[in-house]
Amino acid sequence: MFNKLRSFDDMGEPGEDDRWKPFDDLKAYMKKTFPTVDKDLKPLMLTGHLDVVPATTSLDRWTYPPFEGVIEEEWIYGRGTSDCKNNVIGILTALEYMLRNGWNPTRTIIAAFGMDEEVGGERGATTINDFLGKHYGPQGIAMIVDEGGMGIETLYGTQFALPGMAEKGYGNFVIQVDMAGGHSSVPSKHTSIGILSKIIAEIEDEDLFEPDMRQTSPMWGYMQCVATHGKDKVPRWITDAVRTKRPDLAKVGNKFASVSSANRYLIQTSKAATVITGGNKVNALPESAVVTINSRIDLYSDVAEVSQAYLAIMRKVANAHNLSIQGESNKDGDGYSIGNISLTVNQPGPPSPITPTDSSAFVVFAKAVQAAFGGDVITAPSSMTGNTDTRHYVSIE
């Protein structure tokens, strides 16, 4: 069922694009399979998403085909098994079981599942948000539990549950180089693809973003929990940092980031060239070349700051090769340029608010974790390196 629910970047509107049809089948399946859950419920909100990322290349590298849902002993292989169809079915199964067995919740529960989270949630989560906003009003939902978090891990002799208390911001930074075309038999020194390649290489090679550790960060709270509840071999740099009255947060952030890439991008803006286009004929010089740099923006940064970092690289390359920036000359002299480099940002979104650990929501969540997994499990704040549909629900929570 879920193996057909794929989100492509070029999806048309529902009813017009046949790739939305499998979601109708899923809706019918859920109504039949979970009849007790399928009621009007409110205002604890449990969420997940129904779609998965397509897999169209390097299929020979998969242990099993990505959309066959192969079960081998205790493992399920396939797209969506961890992101996050296990959550969706787990939520519905639990609610169905409890309601069928006479459970009467003290507050209504909303199960909200978007169908386009993997391409930004602009149709699914935004529509859910608009509906719930009209029904409950701003901040009308007591608590939202989305897919975010690092699960349960054993660290330093203790089991920790690590829910994401905040999500980074988001932006697709689209850099386009436009130059004169021509024939490949008489080429210019640099083509639009060559210039764009220089920009990409500079972005990858430059340390544009640095770790940013602050005492309001969920990851500072994580280190406090580890130092307090870890039983063996908690690193000295962690215990010293959290017990110092005036810790060197820059030093701590760099140390935290050096542990692993996963650590680094909990407290630092990321940069990744993910989609590139340019040229359509082997003997023609391409007039345009385009790259998308996908960035997940640190909790203490924003889209404007990240844009300025990329623009600085663009200006550097433009100066070296006599190109304009955003249609304006980038060099002293007569203003002549051989082309233009432009930057636009698609799907920009700010970092989420940070859920405080002294909130009732955090206490409820921690107690639920211990009820399910054991009284020795410690809930410690964590963060998200990515984004979920939660970013569309900020106004109602």
C-alpha cells in the first residue's frame, strides 16, 4: 500500500495528476481497517506522513527492491519503514486497540497525516493546519507529537529517549548562471556549466557555517542530562562544560560537532548541492546552468543569513570571471559582463520555536516514555537535523 505513495517534486494538483490516486486507496483502507479511530477527535495531535521519497537510480545497490516491503525475520526492508509509516500504523493501531477495549480519553485526539511531507507539505499539512486553525483557533492544540527525534539510545550506560524539541529552518537556494550560447567547436573559455561548477566547489570547500551552541539549545540540555544520568565514561569535556558557571560555548560547540556529522548538523547549518541541470545538446554551449543547494538552517540563523553566505561566494566567482550578480554589474569599470549569476530561494522556512523542557508537554511525554519502555529510561532533549510537517503547525500549537 505505502509503496505507491511517492512524492515527486513536480506533482500536479490532486484530481489532475494520476500519481495522487494511490492516496484514495489508502484512505479507503484506513477507514476499513481502523473504524473506531475514524471519528471526530481533538486536541492532542499525533502526526506522521503517508508519502515516501522516490527511488529511481542505483536500484542494484538495494538489499531488496525499495518498494516491495520485504520482511526478513524481524526486519522490514523498503522505503518508508523508518520514515515514517511505522509511526502512522503504530498510532492508528494503538488508538484502535484502546478504543475497542473501552478506553475513554480525557481529551480528544487528532491523528493528522499529510501526504506530501517529502516535498514540503504545501498541500497536505497546510490544508490540515488551515482546517484545524478554523476549528480550534490559534494555539488551540494542547500538544503536537510528530515523527521528530532520535529514538531511544543507550549512551554511557543509560537508556535515553531523545525527542526533537526543535526543527531547523529550511531553504532550497537556487543558483543560476546565464551566459551566451554558441557552438562547441568554437567555445568560450568558460561555459555556464563551468562557472556554476566553480561556485559549487567554492561552496563545498568554504567553511560558510559554524557550530552554534547556546545554553537555550536543546543540545545543551542533552549534555546536561547525559552528565547527570550517564553511568559510565561520560566524556570529561561534557561534565566540565555543564558544571562550569561560564562555559566556553564556542569551544563546546566545536567539540560537540567534531564527534560526528550527525552531531555537527544538530547545531550547524548544512549545505548540499542536490539537483543540477544545464545543457541539452552535446555540441551546443548551454545558455543556462542551475544548481539547488538544500540547506537546513541552524536554530539561531535564518534564510537571509544563509543567502548572504551564498551571495558572497557568487560575488567572488563573478569578480574573477566578469559576470553580473542579480542583474547588476559586479565589477568596477565600464560595467560590461559576460553573463549573470542569480540566487532565488524556494520553500524558505524559519527554524521552529524550541519546546521548553519545563513545559507540561515535556513532562507528559517523559512519563509516557517510562510507562512504555521502563522507569529507567531518561527523556533528554534533542533536536532535528531535518524538517517534518510540524513547521506548518506552529500557529495552532
